[in-house]
Amino acid sequence: MHTLSWTAPPSIRLSVCGTFLAVAVACRLFSLFSVPAAGASGEESGPARLNGIRGESVTFSPVVPTGTRVINIAWNAKTTIAIVEPGKQASPQVIDQRYRGRLRVPDGGYSLQITDLSQEDTGTYTAQISIAGTTDPIIQRFALHVYSKSRRTKVTDSVRTVNGTCNVTLNCTLQGGGEDVTYTWNQPAESSPVSGGASILISHRLGSGVSPVTCTARNPVSNSSKLIFPQKVCEGNILQLIMHYLLTGKIHLLCKGPVQALCRS
């Protein structure tokens, strides 16, 4: 058996190598410059988050590529709520009656404004943009979260006194704040928060001083703070205990109970 071998001349080898190199470079350039732009026809971009305040308004502003002629925009939530025809009307064609009287096109163009927001308006809104020259619409989504603007923080307390130590549990709430509420507790002497939850436990010996604490409650559209004096909370609890022992005729047991440390002082 004979094995045939053939070696290409240098000129042919250079030509073949040059061809492969050119193809590789061309493919690389194509991969770099052929990435479709966000919001291109037929594509669906991720939802843009918007925070709204109950009773106020919010505006959805879709991005339309330059040079694109928009025929209309169909706005959808759980159902189709309105159709906007840019340049033809100042107000949209309202489909969902829940939005009647609450929809506007503020710039006469592509944006849609919802007024008098309520908690029920929370949800995902989709703009289906029909453009001339193609049957594939541009799809853009908006995630709307509606919050109440609360200015009242409420703090409740629970007190337990054991062997002369007062243990105060404070619980902070933002009334009407809804979801996404965060809480921080601060003391004047501390440069950083002493707690990051809704509740905090403070313990101190009866008769000794303790710094006041401030609870700050926040949601995405508002915040509120309340200053609490744990020492006064403890003193109020001690007075209640004294009244209890007096009214039940067990005052002789007072110094054997939770305030025995005070009796020794």
C-alpha cells in the first residue's frame, strides 16, 4: 500500500490561511455589532419599577427608537385599559372603566398618566407599541407599587421586671405604611443604629439611667420617627405594680417581688 502525500506551495498556504483569518475576524466583528438594541421590534424589555403615592399620580414613559413612526400604543394591566394614538388625541381611548376619568396623555405623545392612585393600581403595566412597517410591536413593561404616605409611627411596649432589672421590649410600626417598610433604632450616644428590626429589647437596673431611643420607620415614599424613654416606661410599670399591691392588700410583698433592689437602696 502506498501513501500519497502532497504539500501545498507557499503561495497557496498563505492564501488559505489568509482566508480563514479573514473569516474569523469577520465573524468576530459580526458578533460585536449585531447585538439587537433594547426595545427593538418584537422584543420585551424587563419591567421598570415605579413607586406611586396613594391619591397622587404616576406617569409611564415608554422609550421609542428615534425615527420610528408609532401607530398606536395599547396599554395593558390585567386587561387592556387604554389605547393611545400619538398626535391625534390629548386623552386616550379608555377601555377599562375602572380607569375612566383617571387617564391622561400629558405630552400628547407616548406617555400615559394615571391619577388618583389607589392600592388596587399596584401591578405590572405593559405598553404594546405598534409601529409602521412591521407587524411586530415593541413591548415595554412597568412595575407599579403604590404606597401610603404615612407620617405616624406607633411604638408599643412590654415590660418585665426581674430581680431589680427592667426589661423593656419596644415594637415599632408605621401605621398605614403598607409593604416594604424598614425600621431602625438609634440612641443619641451611638453613631450607628443599635438595631435594624421592628423590635428592640432594652435592659437596665432600676434606679439607673438609660438613654432614650428613636425608632425611624420608612417605606419607599415616606418616613416617620418616634422618641421613646425606656426609663419612663419602667417607672410607669413600677407605679402600676405599687398600685396593684396596694389595692390587693399585699403591700408587704412588694419588697419581696420585682422591686426588691429598690427596697435595699
